[in-house]
Amino acid sequence: MFKTRLTEMFGVETPICMGGMTGVGYGDLVAAVAEAGALGFITAHMFPSGQALFDEIERTRKMTSKPFGVNLTLLPSINPIPYDDYREAIIASGIKIVETAGRAPTDHLPRFKDNGVKVIHKCTSVRHSVSAVKKGVDVISIDGFECAGHPGEDDVGLVVLLPATVDALPDTPIIASGGMADGRSLVAALALGADGINMGTRFCATVEAKIHDNVKRRIVENTELDTVLVGRTLRNTARVARNAVSEEVARIQQDPTKTFDDVKELMAGQRARANVLGEGDIDGGIWTSGQSQALIHDIPTCKDLVANIMKQAESVRARL
């Protein structure tokens, strides 16, 4: 129904992606996304080793024969992350689609290229997108200011950032990310020149997402006003769900003399994964959510979600 460079390149039925998400991107959800006709990504850095990632890929393959990929988010870390082992596990598994984020994947591209792996790189600005393509990535996923997680420091909404990126990179497939949640989002993104959309928060509120039902229900209840920006004074901005912890972090960081050490315990990812995503304590830590939660009103299966998005997209296209 909607054939684009994205669907053609990766052999997926719809131009819809579920990008990597820490604490969420396990094989069960990725397989459900694939079976629904979209493209999902296992999040590599949730696994302690390359072998553990390889095993998760193999487990996912037993649940779906359709395409899926692996997310490799390249960030500095207190504890070393086995990126080279992840890369070799991806190659050994036969995965042909990788989504990278954080810094440019320059050191990993030669091995991926030699083994026929296509690389989607997530960016938050036109200049970084152009630079990534010059370094050899195949697809750009452009994150607007609305997105969950890290929107960059330029504060440009997707309605401007997306066509600006398309104009700068006419020969590169572009995925629209940030604020995407339904069929209207998809048609709008395609109209602005994208080849597909990436949804994170929307896929969190699905039956197959292995996070606590309290979190899913809170996403449905929340509006576009229920997110908070933290890390601004550290030039490491993140959009997270509004709760007692994120509001406390934002309050502390109003003082520009405060450092990461002043909020480290409050912002600990392990705390959020255990208390919030695992136990359902909404105020148990910081958890990411995008402004798209204003458009999320139910908790469907991935199959129903993708089918409903495509049905609404057809309806919008017919009306236009």
C-alpha cells in the first residue's frame, strides 16, 4: 500500500520501524513487530556479551522469519561495553540491518560493509546527518525535538527538521522519528519527504512490550505536557516522562553549577529499569517517553497497532 525506499531496501511490508529502546527492545517485542509487518530492533547493550546478543537473535528467529535488526547505541560508559563483540555477533548471526545511535559508527562501518550489513544512523540535526552519510551510513533516522530520549541540543521540531534533512540528502532514505504514533503521522512524514517512520513510545504501549502495565497505562493517560527535559545544563538533554524523580532532577539542574554527580543516583538507568519498567513504580526512577504519548489511547497487540495505522493512513490519503 505504501511502497518506499525503506520497504524496498529491507523487504518489510510497511514503512514503520521500532527503534532500539533500553529495557524494552527484547526479542519477543521485536518478533511481534516483525510479524506485524514492521521493522524492529533488538537493543544490543542490554546484553552482557556478544554471545548473549547472538543467543537473543537466534531466539527471535524462532519466533519470526521476517526481517528485523539490531540497535547498537555508541555512548561513553563508566563500565566498558563490548561493542566489538556485539558487532561480530551481529555479523555471525547473519543480521543485515543495524541501527546505530550516539556517536558516528565510523570504526564499525568497514566490517559491516564487508558483510553486507546496511546501517541506519540516528541523528538529531541536518549537519550530523550529512556527516554520517559522508562516512558511509546507508539510511538516516532523524529525531525531532518531540522524541523520547535524546533530542540533541538544537530544539528543532520534526516538521522543519525532517524536510530540511530530506533536502540536504535527496539520495539517502530518511526515517522520521519523534512524535510519530499513528496513520496521520505516517502520511505527514511521507508528505514531508520521509521514506518511513520510527515509533518508540507507541510500541511501548502494546501487549507484547515486556514492561509493567502501570507504565503502559500511564502512557495512555499522559498528554503532550507530561514530559520533562533533563540534562540541559550538561548539554546531554533527554526527554523523559514527568514524575516525581524527573521533576526533582529538573529542579536541581536549574542551578548551572550542579554536575552529573548531583543527580547520578536519581537518573540511574538500572534503578528505572528495575523499579519502573519491572515493578511498575511510576515514581521509582526516570523513564523515557515522548510527546507522542498525547496520541496514544489504547494498548493493542503489535499486529492490531500496525494494521490500524495503515488503515488510518489509507483513509487520510483518500481524503487528501
